[in-house]
Amino acid sequence: MIDSFQNELKFNYKNFAKKICDRNFGVGADGLLVLKKNKLFDFEMLYYNSDGSCGMCGNGARSISDFYFRNYTKKNKATFFVFDKIYTSEKIGNQISVLFSFSEIPKIENHKIKIENKIFPIHYINLGFSPHTIIFWKDIKKYFKNISFENFNVNYFGKIVRDNKFFFSNGINVGFVEKKSSNKIYLRVFEKGVEKETLACGTGSIASAIISNKYLATKNKLKVITSSKRKVNILFEKSSLKLIGNVEKIFEGEYYI
């Protein structure tokens, strides 16, 4: 994350994201967050994937909100702008909540995709800021009975679905979901723009919660356990959802450009 709130840094963030996110010659990251001032809202957030593409990052929104609360305000609520949408975040003890509001819960499209001569049901949803498709583990394990969810090759299968031009001309984020109970799922995500499995995906958690709620009968308060083994909570509130979880600061430093 770059703090450009007090002293705005003016350079090409797209190219900088590619450079700083490089795991060999940069800091190494899945994406770049930029905190900026905004005349209408408490702050503005920019997000760039490691390939320079821009979009929305749910966990990034929680992280940048946490930084804002710690450094620039005594309030525990903030309204912020990300590209063309407005979000609200709240500090609740050690957790940060971000509210994702919709005029109505986005519709789900159901398709079938062929991988290695096997047919898999897939469930597509466009959150308005991030497109996702979800594949349930129960539909995969019947073909791969000797492989566990934890050992399943997400990069291989995720890449095939991500690159399917028939359904997804611009690519897609691909989530794999295993239901553990009515209030808990496991989630692994292959992220477009990062082009591999990531340790967590906030928008993927929201998409998986919506789709699991409809097809797996999960509850309106759902724990999502990500590849990092850390959890986020999804809370349904009418046509809105809250993404709630802890934020942990790892390090800070200087980067020379």
C-alpha cells in the first residue's frame, strides 16, 4: 500500500504495480493499493493487480480502511470511493467491516464446462466490480476421489476456466468451494490479474457466499476459510453484504524508484 493521502504521488501506478509486485525484483505482492484524498468522501482507494490491471479488492478495502482509521481519523466509520463506486467501512474492535451495497443481489448464471473430458457445473456472478465463477468441490470430487480439497491443483483447473473465451471473453476469477457446515465454507481462488491461486480473496468470498447461500443452503452469516487458513465473515443485510475480518500489519519501509 502507498500512502498518497497527505502528499500525493503523481506517477504511472499501473507500471509501478508491475514493478513493485514482482516477487524477484520488487517487494512481491498480489496487488498495489493507493490511499488518496477525495473532496467528496473520506478517502479514495486505487487498486492494481500485479499485472497492472485495475479493479476492486475486498480485503484491500478492509486493509486500506484500517490504515486510514489508524492514521488519519478518530472516527470508526468512513465512506470511500473506488473507481466508480462508493463504499462504507467500519472499525469494530480489532476487525474492519466493509459494506457492499447492491440495488438487488446480483443474479447467478449457471453453465457447464468441459475439462479433461469431464463436465462440471459452474456458477457465474458479476458483482458489478468483479466477475467470479464458483465451482463446488462436491461436483469435482466425484471425478477425483483420491484428491483432497487442500491438495487439489487450483492453478491448473483455475487457469483453464479463467481462459474460457466462450463464457468469459475478458477472463474470470475462479473460486472453488467446499461446504463444511451451514455456516462455514472453505474457499480457494484463482485470481485474474494475479494469474495464480492467492491466499485470500475478499470479492471471491462475497461471490462464494451469495452462490453458496442459494445452492448449498448456507446461512446469512457465513464464515469463509481461505487458503491462508484465516477467516472472514460474510453477513447478509437485505440487498447488501458485509465483509468482516481482522487486518494485520506485516511491515513498512521505503522503496526507491
